[in-house]
Amino acid sequence: MAFTSTLDEATQAFDERHTHYWTHPGTGRYYAASLIINLFGQWELKQAWGSLSSRRGRLRYVPLTGLAEGQAQLQRVVQRRLQRGYVAG
């Protein structure tokens, strides 16, 4: 039962469980990122990107050492997307 309580504590402490989503109006591209807990109870950064006009895209899971690292990585992704002209939404 320790595994379940650890997951419960982690998800209660993390209030940004939604996916961040951006589009680039000039290129017709999208980008999405979210922090998730995998089946082993470890944090991962899930990233997806592709074209709005195609069903093709890419998906990547980045393993993290903990929630704090995940929040820092997610903040870097947010800054990078905004610098490159993506619009949140």
C-alpha cells in the first residue's frame, strides 16, 4: 500500500496535471507537453508535436528524477515555445 499512498501524495501536491498546448499560426504546427506518472510511479515529461494538417506527429517521454525537475523542464518548454512564436491554447 505504500506505492498507492506515494502516488496519491504526489498527485495531490501537483496541481498542474493538465496538458499545455501550443500552436504556431504561421507554420500550422502544434506542440503539447505534460507531466505524468508512469506505471512504475516515476515522473515523466510527455511531449507531442506535429502538423495541424496531418495525422503524423511525434511523441516522446522524458524520464525525470522527481516532480521538481519536471516542473523546471516544463517551464523551459513553455519559454522555448513562446520564444519560437507558438501561441498557448
